[in-house]
Amino acid sequence: MGDPPLTPRERVEQARDTTRERVEQARETTRERVEQARETTRERVEQARENTRERVEPIRMTTRRLLGLDRSGPPPPQTLEGAPWHVWTIPNAIGFVRLSLLPLFLVLAFSSDSGTDAWPAIIFAVIGWSDYLDGMAARITGQYSRFGALLDPIVDRLLVISGVVVVWHFELLPRWALGLLVFREVLMLVGGRIALNRGATLRINWPGRLAVGPTMSAIFFALVDVHWLALGMLYLGLALAYTATWLYIRDARVQIAARKDAPSSSG
């Protein structure tokens, strides 16, 4: 036999219970949606704050970081191997201008009688000092790029090589010292390629970074015929450059040895 039919009062009570359950379920759903909306709002607010901090950071950059004296922290991820090239940036535009001025420097320098005319020296100085300009532009705008990380040292080395060729031709500096400078550059190019092929990553160290200024200054002072100052800068640049090279070799050997030991230690 089936259940007896509900009385009108029981039906009303059942309807009330159903209504209460539905209302409670609707309230619970509403609370969940409100909480979810609050959480989403919190995440969006936090993301907006983070974006604001990232945009404000270049403005709050210290003078030491702006000038490249403070290089603490890891390198920008945009400059690491595998990152997009991003060729068309303001810093890279400065790099292209620097590169385009090199042939003009060589033409004017070899067109002079002594190698100490004003315009070649001025152009050499512009190319050299604008290296700091593209670095500052990258730090101010945040437009770091893999292409820029490769272009900048190439232009610097081409500038040094071009300057060495000119002062060698006109014998403005001792050729034995210039030979040591050229040998170091060749050693870095060949040794750096070997190190990379063996899995070592060479990052510029402070002696190597500091060697650029005296080396370029030596060539500049030779071009303007300030011989004694050019000699002092050249010897200082050589000392720093070879110190940096020794540190590069030491670090590369440590990294290569660590890679060789890694399989046996994990096996």
C-alpha cells in the first residue's frame, strides 16, 4: 500500500521546508559567488599594484644603477640565451649608429697625415662614450634584448680593433703593447667560443668591465697626441684586461669540471 495522502497542513509545511532549503541554497551560492568575486578583485588589485611597481621602478632607479655602477642581481631575462631578439629598440638604435660611425672614423683617420687630426678623435670618442648612453637607455626604458646584449660588445671590440689599427699604422703607441692587446682580444674570442661549446657561461667581470675605459682612453689620447697619458692608460688597460682573462679562464675551468663530475655524482 502507498503512503497516505498528505494533509493540507503537511503540504504547506513541506512547501515551507522546500522553500527554506532553496533559500538557504541560494544564500550559500550567493556567498560563494561574493567570496569568489572578492578573491578575484583582490588578485586584480594585487596584479595592478605589481604592474605599477614595475613601471615605477625605472623612475626610482638609483644613480649608481642608472650609470651601471650597481649591477647587483641577475641579468635581465630578456638578454639571456633563448630570449627573443627584439632588434628594434631605442638602445639598439644607438648601437646601430655607433656601428655606422666606425667606417667614417677609419676613412678620416687614414686620410690624415699623422693620425692625430681632430675629427677622427672626436668620432672615436663619440662611439666610445655612447656605449654608456645605450646602457642608460636600456635601464631607463627597460628595453633589454638578446640582440642588444650581443651587439654592444661586438661594437666595443670593433672600436678597439679599429683604433688599434690606426695607432699601429701611425706608430702612436708601442707596437709590442698593441700586440698584447690584440692577442688578448683573439684569445677571448677563441677561448670564449671553446668555453661555450663545452658548456661554460662567461659573464663579464669587474676587471674586464673596468679595462674598457683605460683601453679606449689610451687610443683616444694617442689620437690627440697626448703621448704620456696614452701610455699610462694603455698599461693600466692591459693589466686589467689580462687580470680579467685569468679570471675568465679560472671560472670556465671550474664550470667545465663541474659538468664532467655531474653524471658520475648522480649515478
